[in-house]
Amino acid sequence: QVQLVESGGGLVQAGGSLRLSCAASGRTFSRYRYVLGWFRQAPGKEREFVAAINWSGDNTNYADSVKGRFTISRDNTKNTVYLQMNSLKPEDTAVYYCAASYYEGAITTMTRYAYWGQGTQVTVSS
């Protein structure tokens, strides 16, 4: 089992920045080289892929809507993945979820993620 806890969400003005963190724990987390990803869900919309990073951090993937503005990184010594979000827009407003997958590569497909956090709210005001 893997537990994921997100933090760092909040209210920010358009053009501002936030850094999300997701701390992973659990008996199996250190045993497998989990891919970690971020997804988001805005009110009335489906959950969508944002970014993903493989175990070693040398393979990342981003949604087109966040490329050049968001950066995903991880610190395996702390079992933590980060999402640095710059130049935020009102359309980035959503609940952001961290997820873990034991498939290889920077996975973009939601169904390949077995473990999910509770989410953290990000609100960008115009």
C-alpha cells in the first residue's frame, strides 16, 4: 500500500506561483520504482493529466496546457514529488491530485495510477 498526502495549495492571483508537494509513504513505496504524477479536476469537469515523472527523474511529461509554466520534480530521499506552478491562470483553478503508478515511463493515463492522494485546492483569481 502507498499513501500520498498533498500540500501547498491555496489562493493566488493570476500570474503568481505556487509549489505543490506530495509526500509518499507505505510499506511498498520503497520496494517499487513508482512513477509519480499530478492530475487536476476543475468544477464540473473530468479529472485530467497535468504532469508525470519517472523514478530517476530523467523522463517527464506535461499536458500541453501547462508546458513551459509547470515543472515536476522529485526527491527520492524524501519520497516527495513537487509541482512548481508559475504564471498561473484562472483556468488552472482545480483540485490537484498526486498519484503513483508502478508502470514504467512518465505515464499520462489516469487508469494506470493505482494510488491517489486526497487532493489540494488551487484557486487562481483574475
